[in-house]
Amino acid sequence: MGRLSDYVNSGGKIGGKSSSRGSGVFVGFDEKDVRREFERAFKELETLSEGVTTAQIRRIARRSLKPMVEAYKNEITDLESGSFKVYRNGGIYAQISKGQLAKSMGVITTKIRKGATFASLSVGPRVKGSFSDPEKGGWFAHFLEYGYLNNGTYNGANKGFATRARKKEMSGVGNTFKRLMRSFLNKQVKAARI
């Protein structure tokens, strides 16, 4: 495609016809050149999109969610006693230790839903892997978040901790993701020489 200055200097010819209106210069583009450039750009963008992997997008999303994880941890108030016992089926099910819930907070990769191109990420208490141990994981987080303890009358400092954390960090996470994604795509475009 010719440079813009070539069209301006040629007197603003459009498809071989000159055009002038008043004292201004009309800038035109040859339709075949424009179409050829669009086809080339779309082909290169297609190559670029194939080069962007799910793992790369997930890494960017994971980085942008780190402040949310910290917000969740900061909203959790440890018990003064340091620990408490959970009874189930007539015996001790787990002894919850000081800081257990905060330590369990992290970024969780969810399953790929039908129709989705990649798995999504969320922030919350981890309950799988090494956190599947009831004395390590955050399996009881929803009891605190929604006040399900003491026959639904729990109204302690930890009630609504996740809601408060989300309100504080949601817009920041979105802006961070956009900024990191834009930076990543700019690098990809430069590498592809689009």
C-alpha cells in the first residue's frame, strides 16, 4: 500500500481520478491496495491469535488476581483463642488452627465449561491437593462468609470477608488484567511485525 504522503502529493487521486474541493486537498486510497493490506493484516492477526496460548492468558490473569488474594487474606480476622475444634459424627473432625483460612486463600483454576475456550480462574479458599486435609484447607470459609455458624446466627468479624475483599479490589483487578494483556499483545504484535 502506498504511503499517505504519496496520495497527498499526487493531488489526491482516487482510482486515477483527481478530486479537489475548495482549497483543501482530498486524500484518497486505491481500493485494491486497501483490500490487499486488510487481507495481509487479517492473515497476520490470525497467526498472532494462534500464537497466543491459553497458558499465557491464564498466567496474565493469575498475576492480575494476586491483589485480590491479598485482600481476601487481609479481611480475615484470626480467632483470639488461636484454634477451635470441629465435631462431626460424634468425634473431632478437625482442629482449625490460627491463620488456616488465610493460608488457604489462593487463585483456583476451574474446570473448562462447555463452550468455553479455556478454564477460568477464581479467588477463594483452596480445598484440593495439599489443602484437602481438613486441618489445612479452607473448606469452612462459606460458613463464615454467610454466617452459617451457631444455627445461622454467626455475625462475627469474618462474616462477609470475601464480599468486602471483592468490593475493594474488583476494579483494580480488571484494570491490571487489561494493562498486562495490552502489554503482552503489543509485544506479540512487534514480534509478528504486523
